[in-house]
Amino acid sequence: MANSSSPEAPLPVGKVSALIGGWIDRLGAVWVEGQITQLSRRPGAGVVFLTLRDPQADVSLTVTCFRSVFDQVADVVQEGARVVVHAKPEWYAARGQLSLRAAEIRPVGLGELLARLEQLKRRLAAEGLFAEGRKQRLPFLPQCVGLVTGRGSAAERDVLENARRRWPAVRFEVRNVPVQGVSAVERVSAAVRELDEHPEVDVIIVARGGGSVEDLLPFSDEGLVRLVAAARTPVVSAIGHEPDQPLLDFVADLRASTPTDAAKRVVPDVGEELAKVRQLRDRARRHVRARVEREQHGLDGLRSRPSVAAPHRMLDGRHQEVEGLLERARRTLRHRLDHAQSDLGHTLARVVALSPAATLERGYAVLQRADGSVVTDPAQVAAGEGLHARVAGGGFDVAVAAAADRAANQRER
């Protein structure tokens, strides 16, 4: 470059920037270690921007990466974390700015450990070990509680004292084991397995006080987590303090924030339960009393109705109506009988008036021939024929002296 430029023939800025970009492109990808001082993740953006600083040299570089690259460590990498980045240097010629395009980001130290735990957590969650549907409900009043904790630890004291203060009759099966170090996972797993097979243990508490991430690491062991997930007895995790969350917390049937909280969640308080019993009893009495009073009020309302309070009044009214109807029926029947009797008298008088006997009593006679036929015409008889004459007082026989002239008889009529 020095040979191709002079005060009389200087290189333009753009040419110099392009030359620098060419040299940087030939550098290739490099591994860079530094501390994240700025982190920009815009919602919806596909690129994440980082500022990587060297604390000793006080030098910073801008790092860009795709969101998919950063999401792999997003849960354990924040501002201030130390990381190792596999990136390719890039030169932005228009601005004369150097940046790094990251293809992989790895946490350093504690961050690396947290990243591995996060990957294990995601894998176990994908298998369904943390699902709420597989968690068991704790018994209301366990007769025997299994406790896995350190010997003479504050966690053991907190669980035992608080549990017995709440329910003095509760029994414990305590297994003292190392809760940190190389043998912690094996001893804790053996204790959990033994208590799970114990016929009298109703619930198991795994308790430990607070500590660093490294101290609580045994309770994120994959073997122990899978053992707790397969346990038939409900397991309560009481590891560390509220911010501490080993993987055992996610797979346990119940997570307690502290060992003291575990005792309160597992064993009911006898005083509180007696108070609840009294409240429920009083509430039941109030409900029964209110129900009885409501029914009594309804019964009183029914009894106050006229049809129930004085039922004879309705009967009296109906009795009067029946009496009136009976009297009306009697009058109607008498009237109809009288009317029928009068009609019968008139009919009888007409019958008597029209009777042949009445005609005979006026002096008329009925002539019958020997065969019983009535003589209605003189031409029907012959001279000397015997007839029977019937009059009002009886009958007698007569003889025809001579046949009368029909024409003369007609004239007489």
C-alpha cells in the first residue's frame, strides 16, 4: 500500500476501507472470549446484537448473530456474563466499522454449567417428567413421613420441629445422608429408594439448606430426577431457598420454598384443623337452623290459609249449597208429579167420556152375530137370524124379525 500511494497520489478513503475489508475476510472465523456489556433483543427481529468487551485491554467489539444461535443459551447468558464466541470478523466498508458475525456462543465457567443444566431440563421436560398431570396428590394427614437430609442440619431441625409443632402425633423415618460432594447423588438416591419401598411411609421430603449452584448440583442429577419421577410415594422437594431451583423441584410432586415450608405443606396444623371443624360445625348448624326456620315459616303460611285453618267453613258453605239443591229438586219433583197427576186426570176423563160403556149407559146397544162380529149395517143380518145384544147392564139374545130396507134406513138417518 505504501508503494502505491504518495502525497501526490493518495488513496481514497473508500479504497482504503475496501482493502481493509479484503484483509479481514482472509482472516477467517476465530474463537473470541469476552464479557457481554450490552445485549439487544428486539421483539420480532431475527438478529441479536451484543457488545463483547475485553476487561483487561478495555476494547469492545460488536457481535451479531441470528436469534436461533442466541436462543440456545438465552436462559443462562445475560449482560455481564463471560462467553466464548465462534465468529467471523466482518468489515462494514461504508462506515469503516469492524464487527463479528457469531455462529456459536458458549458460556464460560458457571454459565457453561447452567447451560448444560438447561439443556437437561429441556430434554426431561420434553419427555413429560415435569408435567402436572403425572404429579401425585399429597395425603391430607400422613401417618409417617420420610425425610432425606443432612445429619444435624438446620433443614432437618426445621422440618421436624415445625411438623411436630403442627401435629404432635406425626412420625418420621429420617435418613441422614451427605447433601453435597461426590457421594451425595448415590446416598440421596439410595435413601429415596428405601423410603419409597417402606410400607408405612406416606410421603417423602428431600430437604437441604441454601448454597451455591455447585453445592446444589447433586439435586439436578439426571439419575436422581428420574428416580423421583418413578417413585410410587409422593415426593416433596425442599432444596435451598426460594430463588434456588434444582431440577428436583420440577419433577417432585410438590415444591416447597424452604424446609420449614415443606413441613407446613405436608403436615396439617391441628389447631387450624380444629378451628375449621368448629367453623364447619357452626356453619352446618346455621344452615340446618335456617332450613328449619324456612320450612316452619312455610308450614305456618300453609296453616294460615282459610282452607287449612278452618276447613269446616268450606264444608258448611257446600252443605248449604247441597241443601238448597235438594230442596230445589224436591220442589221440582213435586211440581212435575202434580202436573203429571193433573194430566192423568184429564186423560182419564177423556177416556171415560169416549168409552163404549158410557155410550151404552145412554141407552145404546151393541149387536153381535154368532161369530162375534158387530152388526153395523142392517144388510148384514137376515130375517130370523139370532143376535146377541149387549147393553149397559149386561147382554141378551134377540132374533131378527125381518130385514129392514136399507134405503129406508138411510132415509131415516
